[in-house]
Amino acid sequence: MTDLTTDTPIEAKQSRNTNAEKREYGAYFVVIFFACLPLALFTYVLFALRNFRLPEKDPVQTAWSQAGIITPMIFHP
């Protein structure tokens, strides 16, 4: 039996516009950041009440780092 798939032309992979990718990534980052912010604030207050001292990171820094971790997981191929 003849293999006809070897003579078929290979189509170039269509690349997406990098500006569109950056805007999409930014939109997801903002949504995830604002979703993480209330939980980060809650854990900040809980830590302060239990340990009678403030954590090293404030809630905004914590939410920012969590969004920085979660967002690339969505875009990972």
C-alpha cells in the first residue's frame, strides 16, 4: 500500500499576533489578580492576628505573585 502522506505539503504554522497575545495575557492576569486579592487580604489579617506581627509581603504583593504563578499555567501549551 502506498503512503501518500509523505508528498503532502507541510503548511506553515500560523503565528498569532504578539500584541494580541500580550493583551490576552494581561486581561487574564488582571482577572486572576483581583480574584486572588480578597483571599490574600484575608490570610494577611489572619496571620497578623495569630502571630501578632505583620507578614513580609503585603496582600497586594501576595496577590501579584499568585497571579504571576497562575496565569502562565493557563497559557502553557
